[in-house]
Amino acid sequence: MNYKGPAVDVEETTGRLWRFSDYEFDELRRELRTKGKPVELESKPLEILLQLLLHAGEVVTKEELLESVWPDVMVVDGSLATAVSKLRKAMGDEDHPAVVTVPRVGYRLAVPVYCKSVAAPAGPELGFRSGDSVPGREQWLLVRPLERSGSSEVWIAENPKTREERVFKFAADGVRLKGLKREITISRFLRESLGERPEFVRVLEWNFESAPFFLESEYAGPNLAEWAERQGGLAKVPLGIRLQLVTDVAKAVASAHGIGVLHKDLKPANILVVPAKAGAGWQIKVADFGSASLFDPSRLQALGITNLGFTQTVSPETGSLTGTLMYLAPEVLAGQSPSASSDVYALGVLLYQFLVCDFRKPLAAGWEAEIQNPLLREDVAEAASGDPAKRLSSAADLAERLLTLDQRRGRRDELEATKLRAQVAERKLAEARARRPWVVLAVITLAAGLGVSFTLYRRAARERDHASRQTAIATSINQFLSDDLLGRSNPFFSGKASESLTDAIKQASPSIDHQFKDEPLVAARLHQTIARALDNRTDYADARSEYEHAAALFREVDGELSQDAIIVELQRTTAEARSYQKDSQPLAKSILAQQEALITKLPHPRSDVPVWLASARGMVALIDNNAKAAAENFQSAVEKAAVLPAFDESARLTFKQRLGFSYIRLGEGAKAEQTFRELIPAFVRVSGPDNPNVLRVRLNLAQAYMIQNKHADAVREANAIYPDFVTHLGPDHDLTMQVLTTRAQSEGALGMWNDAIRDDMAIHDLAVKKQGPRWFYALATLSDALQAMCRSGQFAEGEANSRKAYEASAKAFGPKAGLTGGVAATLATCLIGLSRLDEASKLLEQIDIPTVTQLAGDADWGAGVALMQAQIAFKKKDYATARKDLQLVTPVFSRPNAEAYEKHAVDSLTAELERVQKN
């Protein structure tokens, strides 16, 4: 029986809807529409449009378009020009083109682009039947289907003349096509990097031009489940052969990992078995890399391979899970990105199923009793550990363990023999003590030597017992995540067709305490995991509740000095501080102080406690505008975590990311830029290219550009990443809003006032809906929009709204807060434009310039205030004061990277003063 289990294929059932000008492009249907009506367009112009949309605002070179749209085909520039002409003609924009030609370079879209993720509707039925010819490959006849799911089908086909068999994977729409493209890219990458390897299925041909799209590969035999059935069941297959097969799979996965390829969907259906060519035995072949990902996609370019199928990101709100539930690691079920470790988990489950001779059996509580061999039981426990920090470090390690099973068994037997000798020695000692007291000393000496070995054995036994207990806890957590969490995200269980993974987390949380009433540590760890997932989603209210619950459970078990509870509270401190909610900063400081007091009472603090303490101190300092203290604490967290081998690598890199952001607040833009450039490949290596951490660091890179006044670079980077943020995190996520904030500030610096106002007001509206009009972001983005209004001459409207924003900030954060000072400067700009000079001057004098400087991350922010004071003095005809103030700021705004607005203001005021002096 070919059992696959429930598959979770979210990554192939979501896509994007792009809107620009009067058009929208549906990526799933590969359809361009205007005013709801489809526009007839050939495949190549559509591919060009998609590339331009993916790089909206950027110039896409001719070479990049040729490589992406015509992969592995020699074409001339004329083909590209013809396709672009057809695209323009179809859009009716030949006179005023949205697609602009950049002479001798390439093309770009010259209109704003908006993007949102959409769920894929059920695709068109392919409707193939046995005996049909393969479309476009008439010499191949379809024999029998291997898999059918509406708009995608997998068939075995046969050439009637040669009797040769092939496998064809068909796709009827754009989103399924993406999986085929990804698979051909991975296949070529494996071949170019490793050479021809028998353990990977060879892809032979493909059609990506017209529907039905297909990928043609060699027929590599039945899958594991089918092969086992043909052997009369797994129980009929000798253990040695079963272990050899899973060892070969582990070695193949290790080879893929070695060049940066994750499979992400290892299961019996994706492992094929054929007789080995050389002698007796079997050859495994790992198939279906349609869900795979690359640690570093840039390596494709180095090998001359076109990057197909790796452009679309996925929203955690709809889930980023790809694979079959039974083989998904707990951390992936909880929302983390797949990794090499999650592939190892799948291998651990496969090993367990090989040992119990049942591919339908999940790794559930009590599984240990079914495996008699203690070494293999240990291998399953460590490969399929629910805690990735305790899991085997690589697929190669698992393969090595299985290959050396006999040697390990010998070492274990020797240890058992040592134990037996010690027991015999103890018994003889008792007998000798009764018969020959005079030899007691000699026997004690002998027993002492044997006792050392026995002590070592007992220590090893205790460690194995402890590992088994931890595995049992991890299995309980895994089962909960699988049955309750993922079960609730299934609409058949939840009753809601659109329930997301985040909804499922919230719905599953209440059942934890009931289900684990006798295992409070398991319940506590689950509540902590859910808290961090909600924290990452910026759902601070629900995260707070989960953090509090987790800490209370840890204290219930370990008392007031529970170190796990302290760490949870320190993580909550960070969440409270960065939530920017009213009164959240005093609350964060209070929680931090309580934990600091408890830590001083710990007799033996764990090595990870100081790490989380430094991180919490750093975040509190950062939000408190003490960037120097923040940088020192984050640096300490990075250094302390680096010496702890088991510490989560992703968390350590996050500390470094926060250190880089502290550099931004300190105005050290170049240092921040270097830090973020180092972090991008590091996060890709640890979490994969689609992880939100990678996007976050790219946002930080744009912010580093901005504070260095590299505004064109900042806008370019923001344009490049914004569609991915919207798709990946949603438009109202804090980080997505920060992308727009960064772009808007740089647009304003470049004098793109309307664009800046549009972006700032979009963020402001989202912020108000999210947390109310007095939230930090709501006021900060409103202030930025109003500054653009005032600088572009819209004084009356800007003044009225700036005054409201100033009063709201002063009430919410205090008159001396950095945000209040920034809004005051915006209001002063409008007042100067309206010639209300005394009011503007008084307002500027009240600003706490050092506090605003740290918040803005701009060491020269105060020079802008001095420039406004010089403008006021000039309008009051106090030319001496104006000249004096102007001389102070002229060096700042004469730099090559000075903002255009302030540079123009200095030049204008200088000219006016010279004119007055001449008169």
C-alpha cells in the first residue's frame, strides 16, 4: 500500500496578486487583467512582466531578463525587444510606457507596484486518461497515474516502440509550475555540484512554455512503500537490508546538505528503490525536490544555472509548511523555517518506521518499547529529538552511526562485561570478607579498580535514562503540535475554511493545561514556544499572556528561583520593550529589575541565563534611547552565546542584528552596514533564504543606507524587499511598516514629496487600525508625512495636523521624549512657512536635541534645528544672528551626502544674506 499521510503543501497553494497603474497580474493564473478583463498576452511577455514586478523600481538588465525568461537557450537581444514591445502594446502604453527602457542597460517599471498574497483556487482539471499521448511528446503514452490532485498529476508513460518508461509531472497553473521549476533548478544544481549520482533521480526534459506544463524524468522504480509491499511487507525484509536502505538515504541527504540543498519533504513516497546495477542489493533514489530550498541561491549563478522557482516567498499567516505531517519536525510545525536539522528529524522517523516495519506508524509516545536494540533506540531518539538543539547535528552523523553499528555494539558489550565483572567482584568480596578477613584489603583494591569502570557505566546509564526522559517529553510536545495545533488549522476540525496557523496556535493553547495537567514542564515549554511565536508575529497581547503562563508553570515545579521561569520573564521583558505600547517601557523595566534580583539569589546560575539577561537589558536600553548601553549589552549577549555550543544559532544571530541596529541609533551607519552585510549570508545558512530573519536584516541594511544619506540605495533596497514583506508577513506587520517608513524618509530626503506622503500616510492608517492613534508608529509616521507636507509648501494643512500630533506625543510619551521633539521640529517647519516666528522659536528651544538625535540615529540632527533658527532670525531681519547660525551648520550641509532639502535651504539662505549685505 502506498501510504503518504496527510500532506501540508501550503507553499504551493499561495501566490501573489500584483497591482500597478490600471492593471493587475495574477501570478497563479498567469493572467494580466485591466478593469477586471483579461489581456491577451503570450508567455514570454508575461515572464518579462513578472521579472519587472519582482524588481519593481529597479532596473532589470537585459542579461538578467534573457537568463530568466529564456533559460539555457541562445537568443539575441532582438527577441527581448520584441517581447517587450508586445507587452507594451498589450498594455496600450506605447506612447507613455509604464515599462521604461534604460538605454544600453535594460528595463524598469516606472509606476508604483502593490502586491498581496492570495490563496490558489482549485486549478483546472487535467483529465488525463491511460492511453493518452503526452501533450507535445506524442511518442510517449500515459500508462498509469502515480498521483492526482486536480491541477497537478504524476504519470508513468511508456514509449510503445522501445518499451522504455518515463515519469511525467504535469501542472496546469502558475503556482504548480513554480514547483516544477524549482525541481529542475535543484536537479541541475545537484548534477553540476556533485556530478552524475545514482542516488538522485535524473530530470531529462521539461516544458514551461504552455499548459499543461510538465517535467520529464527517468523512471526509477517503486517508492519505498510500494517496494516493501512487493517484498511481502517490511517484516519480510532482513534487518540488515532495511538498515542499509535508510543508511543510503541518509548519505544521499548528507550529500545534498553538503552543497546547501534542503529536501524538506522526505518520506517513503519520495524515496524510490531499484535493483543495484553492480551485483546484488538495492539502489535508492531520492526524488521530488519540488519543495526543496537552497541555503545560498547565489551559488546557482556561479555554476551558470538559471534561478527558477525560488522567487516567491510565503506568508507565515497562511503557513510556510511544506511536507507530510508525520515527518515534519516540531519546530517547523511551530512556525520556524525548515533546516538541515528538520531533514534529520524526518530521517529519524523513517529509521523508526523501518525498525517497526510499518510506514504508516507515527512516532508517538511510548515508541521506545517497540525497539529492542538499545543502540538503534538511541539513534531514533537522537535523530528524531523534538528539541533541535539535542538532535543529531547532521544526516552524515546518522549514516555514520548506522554504518558503525557493529563496532558500537562491541563497545557496549565490553561495557556490559565490565559491569558484570564488577558485580562478580562485589559478590566475591562479600564471600571473602566472611572467610578470609586478612585478604579484605587486597580485594578492596581490586574492587576499587573495577568500581571505576562500574561508576562510568552507571553514569552512562543515567545519561541514557535522562535522554530517554527528555525524548519522552519532546515526543509529547511533538504529538501535541501534530494533533492539536495542526489539527486545529485543518478546516475539517476547526470548522473554518480560512483559519491560519496563528489562529490554530491561539485555539490550541487553552487545551495545553488540560492535556498536560500531570506534566507541567511540558505545558510550560509549550506555552513558552507559543509565546515566542506570537511575539515574532508582533501579537504582543497574546504573547504576554503565554509568557506569564509559562513562567508560572515553571515556578510551580521549580520554585521561585526557577531558572527557566527567569529566562521566560527576560524574553517577555524584550517583547514588552519593543512593543512600543503605552506604559510598556516602565513595565519592561519593572520585570527586568525583578529578574535581576532573583538572579543574584541563584546559587549556581545556568550559563544561558546571563545571555538572556544581557539581551533584555539591551532592548530596554535601546527603547529608552540609551543606544550606547544597548550596544554594550547586545555585544555581551553575542559573546556569551558564542561560547555555548548548544545555544540556538538563530537567537545568537538575532542578538547581533540588534547590535547592528544599536549602531544605527548611534549614528554609526558604516559599522551597521557592515554588520548587516555579514548577517545576511549567516541567516541564510542557518534558516534558509525564505526565513523572515533574512528579510529583516535586508530592512536593516536599507536603514543603514538611509542614515548614511545613501537615500537612492535605501529606496532601491526598500523597493526590492517590500513585495516579499507583504507576501511573507502581511502589510500590517511591524517590519513591513518599517520598510515603508524607511522608504518614505529617503523619498522625502530626495524631494519625492508626494511619494513620501503616500507611504507615510499608508503606514499611519495601518498603525492606527492596529493599536490606536497614540501608538509610537502612528505618531512617528504621521509626523514624517506632515514634515513632507510642510517642506513641500502645504503649510496650513501641515500645521493643523502637526499640532495635533505634537500634543498627542507630549501626552503619551512626555514633552522631552525623542518622538515629541521630532514632531515639534515638523510643527516648527510649518510655523516658519506661515511666518509665525515667535511660536516656532519657542518650540525649537524646548526640544531635547540629544534625545532626538539618538532616536533618529543622526548625529547631525541638531544642525537642522540650528538651520531653522537661522531662518527665523533672517525673517526677523536679525541678519547677524542668522549669519552666525548659518556659519555653524554650513559645513554639515555642504557635504556630498547632505539631504537635498537642507542643502537647498542653506544655499538659499546664504544667497539671501549676500543679497542683503550688498544692499
